[in-house]
Amino acid sequence: MRKISIFLLALLLILPICNVQALDVSVRAIKVRESNEYSPHTAWELGYTGRNVVVAIIDAGVDDEHPDLEGKFVAGVDLTVPETPLTPRDGSHNPDDKWRHGTFCAGIVMGTGKDSGGKYMGTAPGAKLVDIKMHRGREPGGEVQWYIEDWNENLINSFEWVIEHKDDFNIRVVSCSKGGGGENSSGDSLVDNAANKAVENGIVVVIAAGNDGPKNKGFHDLVAADGVITVGAVDDRGTVTTSDDIVAEYSNRGPRKDDGDDDPFDELKPEVVAPGCNITSLKYSNGPLPASGYRTSNGTSFSCPHVAGVVALMLEANPDLTPEHVKHILQITAEQKYPATFPDIHPKWNRSSGYGFVDAYEAVKLALETDANSTDPYKIVYISSVKDNDCLCGGVKVSGRAFARRGEIERIEFRVDNRSWTEAKFKKNGKWYNWSIILDTNRYDNGNHTISVRAISGEMHSFEYRVNVVIKNPVREDGAAMSLKPFLACILIATAVCIMGYYENKTKKISRFVRTKMRIKFNGHSM
């Protein structure tokens, strides 16, 4: 008998109480869709909707007869039944959803909002669907299978099918809101290896973190895989603005269990967080009538497809990006709201929120800027001594660290704004590189500036790490910034004048004293 996956029952049954929000709020909150709060700085206003990017949803099937999924189906397979002429595994079979979960996730990724007059639209309404049914959920007749089926085996089969057919159907993204077995996994199980192999084959794999938080211990198999993007849940309090957002109480916390290698970044999961509380998405049909309408639910299961949709936007903007490029861009551009848990490893990553709250606009913008042929995502560099919005004056030491996940780093460079790159001093310690520079703020006008740093190896460079600072040098009465060097020189000159005046005065007093003594002595001799 195949092993019982009881923890998955808990994963999918836990529906925490959250503040009211809906897909029309959450998609705006992550800066995908136009809004009063963020327009024109949204991904759709950059011109990207995930057009024709194919996303494979590994779940309990998708009911693509829903009006919001009309025309989305590209291919499908039902791995819960034997292969027969009626259920072929060549992609021509369209499996159905008799449980609800897969259809709901598909709506978050690519729903067009047709059935709601455009109100409830997914993050990438231009994306296409590959429907991979890897379990039957608790659909009628599937209850027994729910308790006895080997989820890891089903997941492995799903990833193997994706790899085999990725070129047939141009599959670029996998969205999977399921976990495997093996609690507190170190990411080295068979299902982890299957997911990593999909990533190595150029497929971005996005996985839900799980709903056992906040006192969970690590992650299950698949969720813990090195190459996947693990997504936790945000409660956005029903508002578009992110100022009141918090990590959902139930969202699984990191880090992942250490796998014993010399790469500390593997353990930094989740990677990002996205809305997962009271999300409104598509209903499935469990009867003879076609699917229609919407329902509301909670969980990291629904944070995952938000990010999968953002990935589709990024790949439409820049199809040359590899999965590692995509992951790194999401990490760099995520909005940090919580302090770093391990600042010596990375100044952004937090065990609850990962690298931060996903920001679709910044992610798509950086995707557009990235030259995949010259950007090495396996070199990591950051600034640790200066934070966003810090005020700088005079000669400031700016320092940080770099890490080579593959190969070596030959040099580290920095610049302010778009000026030329300058080499920084660094000292190597294993795979870590400690670097520093002295920034002379007198060379720059007062106001806002961006400090950037990057690592170089051969013809390749890392992603830039950027910090936005405010330079505030002393200001003259006429309002112009005053160079600190002349200012210090004035202080030194004034000090010297005071000292000279002091000694000149002392000299005069001594001279008068000596003359007086000599006069007395002279007068004494003359008597």
C-alpha cells in the first residue's frame, strides 16, 4: 500500500481567518493591474499581460469551461488514471476538475475576468494553460485515493511529463500548490530532484510554502527543492496599498533544513510572499452545467499562482531569462518590510517574508533591463553598511559582501547613479568576498542618489545591488552645497590662527617680564 500523505490533508484544509480582500484587490496590490495607488507604475501599464506564455498547473485538474478560461487550454494529461485511448498522455486529453482547487489556481494565474465584467482578473490574463492532473482531490469517488495515494510519485511523474513535453507545448512555468512527503526536508528527496531537473531544463517552478505556520519546522519535500521559488502568504488587509500588509499567520516560516553543502542561500526559503488571504477566484462545476462564477478561499496555495503569473509577465518581457534569473529578479525587487534574520548572509531575507513582498512592476522592469547573456545569477553581491534612505555626508565607508555560488569572483565594482564603474577593494574568505570603498560625497550634489555594486567574473557580471541614499553635505548661506574639504580647511586655519594668537600673546608677556627683570637688575648694579 502506498504511504498516506496526512500532512497534505492539513495543508489544504487549513483555511485561516483573514481580512476581506479579493482578486481585484490583490492583483493591484502587487502592482500588476492599474490602480489609484500605483498607476502608472504597474506591470500591465508597461504593456505586459503574459501574452502566450504557457503555464502548466499541477493540481487536481482545471475546469477550463469557465468563461474566464475560454481559449486558454493548450494541452493536458490525467496522471491519476491509466493511459488508454480515451486518456492518452500525449497532451491531447483535457482532464477536468471535480474538486475546485486547480480551477481556482488557474483563475489567479490567467483568468480574464469575463464572467465578472473584468473585475476578477488574474495576474497574467494573456497566459495559456497546460492542465496536469496529478491527484483527484476529494472529488466523488476519490476520497479513498486521497488518503492512500503516493503524492511524491504523482509529483515526480508530473515533472517528468513536463520535461518530456516542454518543447511540444512551449511550457515555461509550472505553478504547483502541492507539497510532497518528508517533513523538514533538506531538499534532496526524489521529488525535489525531479523539480530541480525541470528547473535545469529551463522551466520556472513556483511552489506554495504551506499553511502550517508560524511554528512549523522547515518545509515538506518539493517545497524545499533548491531550484524552485517557494512562496509564502500575505494578508493585505483588503487594501491595495502595501503599507498595512503583514505575513499571514498560517504561512510557513523558514529557513529550510540545511543540506550540508557550502551554499547558505539554498536554505533561505521562502523566496518571496504574495497575497493569500480571502482571495476570490473561479468556481468549478461539479454538475452538468458549465462552470461559472466565483468563490473565496485562503492559503499559500493561492499566493503561489500570483507569483507564477508575475513570472509569465517577466518572461513575456524577456523570453531569454533562465529560471535562476527569474528567481534572482524576484528576490532583488521584492519589497522588504521585515528585518533580516541572518544579516551576515543577506541583508534582506527574513524567515517569515523571504526576500520580501513581490513587486510585479519592479520585477518586469528589471526583467526588461537584464541581458541574460551577460548577467550571472550565481554571483551574489550586496551592500550591508548603508540602507535605503540613509543620509550621507563627507567621506563614508560603504561595505558589503559577495558570494560565488559557482566559480570565482574576479573583482567587485561600484558606482553612484549612472557614472562609470570603479573597482572596490575586497578580501576573499572561502566563497565569501568582503569588500569596501570610501565614498566622497563632496563629489555629488545634495539630494537623492543610487549606489550600485556588482561582481565581475570574465565577461559576466552579477545583478546589481542598489541602495537609494540622500547626500546632505553642509550648505552655504546662498543655499549651495559646501564642499567638506574647504569647510574642514577653514576649521583648521581658524584653529591655527587661535593657537598662533595664543602663543604670540604669551610671547609678548614673557618678553615684557624679561625686560622688566633686566631693568631691575641693571638698576641694581648701578646703585
